[in-house]
Amino acid sequence: MDLKLAKDMDNRTDVLYYIAEIIEAQGVNEAVAEKIAEAILDDSVRQEFSAKLKSVKDLPVEGDTPAITTQGDV
């Protein structure tokens, strides 16, 4: 096996277990969490899933004040 492919497979496995751990922390059975993680990482799903994740913005935390900017007003 070529070294790059081996590294790519290792990374994929690491990410799969990372996703599965997050899902398991929500009370989902380990086997089911791994199946969900595998579905997310599937080549036909991953790009769209990633694009959707990137579109999500952080919501303001209570107590944070929006930044006030002035243009020329001091």
C-alpha cells in the first residue's frame, strides 16, 4: 500500500471515531454511532455535508454585545 493512501485511511479512521464519539455522547449506541459516522464520511455524502457545516455560523452568546462601528463619527 502506498504511504499517502495509508495516511489518508488513518485520517479517515480517526475522523470516523471522532464523529462517533460525539454522537455516542448524545446517548446513541456505539454501533449505531459508528454507522452514522460512516454514512457522513461516505464519499457520495461528505462534500455536501461539509459544505452545509461550513454554512453554519456561530450564534451570539447571551451577554455578548454586538460590535458597534462608526464610520467617521467619533
